[in-house]
Amino acid sequence: MLFKSTLIAAAALALTACASHMGSPMMYSQASLPDAVKVPAGHKVAMETVGVGQITYECKVKANMPGQFEWVFGGPDAKLMDRSGKQVGKYYGPPATWEAMDGSRFTATQVAVAPNGSDNIPLQLVKANPAMGMGAMSGVTYTQRVATKGGIAPNSACGAGNVGAKQIVQYQADYIFYKAS
């Protein structure tokens, strides 16, 4: 009888351990990303967010190409949500700034981009500048923009007749924040 009780208790403990492990979120893996946007070794995921918002584009004369025009990236305005849908920060610019709800924030320098289909803004790797304020963004070293949806420049005409016009497009992307390990 004691053996049977011990066996039942052990089985229950094993099932509890399995169930609690299954409920824990998986840490983001960059294995399927192009090498250009992979974070260098020595850094670990500190926070995963989903950015949902808008990108503003402005119709401008192409640099060094008088008489030609293009939609130019003006800046983002997005909410950063955790995996459960709770807002944990925001992303805005220029300059591109990631800010946590606790007020800590940083700007960054683009390291690389990689295409993600013709209808999506590219994947991106940025190297963080030192954070301002203490909090969730303190110590962030790199951020990846992955799983992008939308956000590309408008298809509408951009020409001499509408220079300075602005268009807003919707987008979504995962922002994965890394800190030195």
C-alpha cells in the first residue's frame, strides 16, 4: 500500500511539473532569421513585444534626382504589447525611440535589414544606445524587428503636385529586446 501511494504521488508530481512547463512561454528563437539580422552571441532575450501601430510617409523629391519623387519614411507610432496583449511600452520617432511604461527608453542605430516579402517592411536589427532612465529598457543592447506585417510605403502617386503630403499606413511587428548575458 505504501508503495502504491508513493507511486501515485510521484506520478502526480511528474504531471504537475509537465503541466507547469507546458504553460511557460517559449523564448524567442532567431534560428530561422537571415544572418544579417541575427543578434551576436553573448546576448539573451530580455523582453518580447508586439508593436501595433502606424508609420507615416511623406512625399519628397528624391535625393540627388531633381524631378523625381518618392514616399519617404517619416516615423513610427506604435504601442508595444506583451504576448498576453497588455501594453508595456511604445515605439515612436524620429528619432526611433522604444519606451517602457516605466519611462525608461532608448534610441538605436540600425545595423542591418533583410527583406520580408513585398508587402511588409523589412526585418531589422538595431544596436541600442545607452538607455535613459532606470527600468525595463535599462541595459538593452540590441532589438530585432521580426514577423513584420504591412507598413510599406503607400502605392498612391507621389509627384510635384503633392510634395509634402503625408500618408499613414498600418503595420505590426514583433520587437525582441536583448541584453548582454
